[in-house]
Amino acid sequence: MSVIGPAPSPEALPTERLEGLFAELAGQRNAIDGRIVEIVAEMDRDELCGATGARSIKALVAWKTGIAPRNAETMVAIARRIDQFPQCVEGLRQGRLSADQVAVIAERAADGSDEHYAELAAVATVSQLRTAVKLEPRPEPKPEREPERSITQTPSPDESHTTWRITLPRLESAKFEAALQAHHDGLVAEWRSDHDANDGAVGAPPLPARVDAFMSLIETGWDTEAARRPHGQHTTVAVHLNLTDRIAALHLGPLLSDDDRRYLLRDSTCEMWLERDGQPVSVGRTTRTISRRLRRALEHRDRCCVVPGCGATRGLHAHHIVHWEDGGPTDLDNLALVCPYHHRLHHRGGITITGPAHRLVVTDRAGNELGGGSLARPPTTPPPDVPPCPGPTGERADWWWYQPFQPQPPPSTDSAA
């Protein structure tokens, strides 16, 4: 059964065509999201997450519905405040409001503002709702926290480069800037002393940039560490070499060209894994401990926690599928990477992991196999019978007339005289 109505004629007015194109489906989608929120609220209330092996209710929703973790977080945020915003959630059930609109309110709005935002959300976009929630009066700020300090890296889709983002507090940022500028000035001075006589020579290197100064800062720190710890002057490059196809790849990294391989190995210690048909040498029953080389081969193969729906990549444990004391060997066919949460859950009987590794099966406490895909399937019931959702008006918001929600003061505890 098709849930899409007849296509509007090209002669129809633009507003009529828009309503015919997706207003009806938008209302049905919102109503379905409302039902999903109700299910998530029930799962959270009855603590059903632990029975599936998922790390959190958000991970469970993302796994079973096949949606992005951020969208799952939206559903969970609404579900956990479903009792505090009944009118907004009712608008979601009836298809009048979208899940993103209600999520902005559920994630940030104050208690008691349900009626206020239910009326505003009928005509406001998600961006306008965010602005409205920001205009709420806030309590006195808490004492200042420690300044944020973080370093993040984002590899490019083709793995040709990596973008680093460094966040430092004001004083440390000034120290870093001063060090970077000092190295940049030194590199520029060296460049000028080397190229004053032949600035116009063909093939002369360009003037050093701040990136060159940054790498000089790193190498200087490395040299200092090497002087303090003699074995620190070289880096170790782990390379997996496929003897059949004659292809090399960095450990947990991209494939290497011949030029890249020669450049990386010019002054480094190389740890080479020779593989044939993807199988390196194993350790067997000689030891229970996973060596550094075997650990790297395991990381190269599994990449993340092997439990479906998890995907964790930090702090993973190397787990013997057949336990060592039960006769399980220490080789790749009997090893799998699991996160600490699922490792504990397995040893407590919450999930069962059976192998070999290339045919891994993970089951829950009841013996049901956990799959990596979502539970989505073609609908067998008619779509929700809700009116079309016209969406926000799209008008520009003039915030000078808007009255932000004012939380009610707490009742006085003083008894009447």
C-alpha cells in the first residue's frame, strides 16, 4: 500500500504543490517519531538497555533503529522529559511538531515552560526555538571551572592529511604562541642567511611558514627527550606487508606508496608484519599474554569493539574467545577486541562471545544472536491518521516583541502571620 498521495499538478499554486509534496508525509513522520519517543521512554523506565548488551539507551536506539547517534540522543532527550513537556510531546504525536523542535525544548528549556513553548513551536523554526530558549533568564552562574584544554584530530576522508584542533586557556595559549613565533623567526633568519645571495634561484625553497615553525617546535622537544632518554630518538613504524599482493599499510592507517614508505623509514625503527592471505604468525599455547606484535595485528583486523552496536575504539581489551584456562590458544583466530564494558558484561554472563574470530557470534543472556544492522523493515500497518504538517511559518523573528519564558519563583516557606 502506498502512503504517498497523488502528485499535484504542475498548474497548482506553489503552496498547494508544497502541501501535496511532503506536508502529509511530514505529519506522518512526526507522529511516528512520537511513537518512537514513547517506546524509548518505556525502555528507559524499565531499564531494558542492559538486556541487549548496549552500553547506553542512546547506543541502543541508534543501533536498533539505524539512525545517527546524535538523532538517537534527540529521541532520548525527549523521552526523559516526556512527563515535563506533555503538550509538546502531544504535538509530536499528532504530527504538528517535529522531533528536532521538541528536542530543542526538552534539552534546554526550564521546567514549567511546556505551555509557553508548545504555542511558540507551532510557528517557530528549530533555530528560532534555540534563540527563544537562550533568552530565558538563567540562575546565577556557578564558579568558573578549570579552563578547557584539549587536542582533537580529524583525518580527511581520503586519509591524505589530518586536521588537528588545539584548545588552550589564555595563558598557555600565549606561551604556545610565543614559542611558535620564536621558532618561526629562527627559521626565517636561517632561510635568509642561506638564500640572500641567490633569492631568485630556480628551485629555492619557499619562506618558512608557521606550519614549519610548529614542526620545528615538535622536533626540538623530541631532541630534548632523546638527550634525556637515549632510545627516544627514533620512532617505531609498524607496517603490515601483504606478501601475496605486495601491498604495505601503516598499522591502523592508510596504504603506503613506495615514496611514503621510504620517507617514513629513513631514520625510524621498523616493525614489519609479514602476512599471507591476511594471516600473520600466531603465538599458540606458548603464552597467555598477548604480545605487542600480536596486539597490533589484532587492532589492524578488528579496528573496534566486536560487539554489534558498540563501535568503541578506545581502551579495548584483547579477549580470548575460548578462555586460556579452557585450552584456547593465543592466536588471531581465538582473539577479539572488546571494550571494557562488554568485557565485564561477558564475564558476568550478560553476553556470550563464540568463535572463531572470522565467524564471530555474539548472543545475549537469553541466547538471541545480536546483529549489527537495525530492526527496520517495510511497514505492514497503515500510516498514522494525522493532518498534514505545514511546518513553521518561515517568517523572520522580531525578538523585540517576544516575551521570554519567566520561571515562577519558588513558593515561600514563611507561614502567614
